[in-house]
Amino acid sequence: MAEKHLIALDLDGTLLKDDKTISAKTKMIIQKAREQGHEVMIATGRPFRSSEIYYREMGLTTPIVNFNGAYIHHPKDHNWGVYHTPLQMNVAKEIVEAVNSYTIHNIVAEVIDDVYLHYHDEKLLDIFGFGDPNITTGDLRSYLKDNPTSMLIHTDEEHVKSIRNHLSEVHAEVIDHRRWAAPWHVIEIVKTGLNKAVGLKKATDYFQIPPERIIAFGDEDNDLEMLEFAGYGIAMGNAIDQVKNIAKEVTLTNEEDGIGIYLNDLLNLKAL
């Protein structure tokens, strides 16, 4: 395959092994693909501050999709543009008001790299403190000062469905929401219409690479639109059934170099 392809990589459960590292084999094959002229980019639900380490590790020079499409920018080209599409403040505060009547552990709002915790929580501070953001703790209805890029509701497994039902009934026209993979019972909320495919579309326009030459890898429900948009939408072997059902193909797991082995074969890289 001599034509240039765009390779889009989810991080957790996809590019990253379970210990949050990139395997040497997959990294080597990705580098070989780049040497042959293919473009490689990251598309993740993570904020930039906790994905930048992998962007730098792989020496990427491409745009990056963060917060599932709510924040898209090019770390190496400030002229490329910054696409930040947050929730409206009034919607965010209505959500806080509504979920207070449910059993929840916490609500987190992120404004790019500013983090707001509704309740003090040492465990969440460890997770959201990665990349040294500004962290504020207190009632979000009082302390949240800017439209949030993303909101997270941390609850128990048995309450996830009822909270999501409420969000769908009351806020369906202005938000989209998903749930995190186990063991975290977290509902993630972004502005309606946002997903990783939105970021991929901007990248295809930038690189002049059509969707049929996009190779995208993912494992969770926040990857669905991206895999459907890509000509090669590939589910990891460890992906949830919903992702495997819509994927064009299924590769090996994130622990078995699923990305590297698939790319080596598809692009005839002869790296193995």
C-alpha cells in the first residue's frame, strides 16, 4: 500500500498496555509506518496534559484529539487552530443540581487543564493531578467559572443507568454522555455532537487523506463514531462487543501488539 494513510490511535486499552506503557514492538512498527510516509495521530478521551507524554514518546508531529473531540489542536503548529467546544455553564450547573438527588461519589468538571472537584477526594486528586493542573475543590455551582470542556459523574454501578436515563430525558438536545470502562463507574459528559470522528474529519481535511485511507483503532464506546468514520475501523481483541460489532475487523489485544501486528500486515511494512 503505497498511498499515504492516516492512522488514528485511541490510548487506554488500545495503544497502551494495561500498565499504561507502549510496547517496544508496536512503537517500532508505528515508527516504520511513519518513515514510509503514513501519518499517525492520537484520538483520546483524556485531556492533553495526560496524553502529551505519549505524543512526545512517539515523536508525533500531528494534531491530537482530546476529551473525545471537545478539544482538538496541533501541539507543533499553533497556526493550525484550536477547536474547543465546551458545555454551556447553565447546562453544567443544571446537571450538578439534578444529580445531587442521586447517590454519587463526586462530580468533576474540566476546563481544558483546570480541574474542579465537587467534593474533596484524595483518590481522584491522584488521577486528575497528572500533568499538574490547577485544581479547585468546592460546590461546582459556586466555584465553576468557565464553560467546562467535559464533566464526569462518579457513582456506583447500580446508579449509572438511572442517572444516564435522567440525562437523556432532560438534556438530550445539548449533551452526549458515555460510561467509562470497569472498574470505574463514571459517566462522561460533553456537548452534543462531539466525538473522535469530529477530530478525524479536521485531520483528513488537513492532510488531504480521504476517510477510506484512515486506519483507526479502539476498544470502548467512545471509539464507535471514529471506527465507523474510518475506512479501516479496527477493534482491539479486548474491545467491548458493541465496538467489535461495528468494526471492519478485529485485531489482537492491547497486550498482544494488536496495533503493530495489524499495521505491519496491512501496510506491508516488513517490520516483523
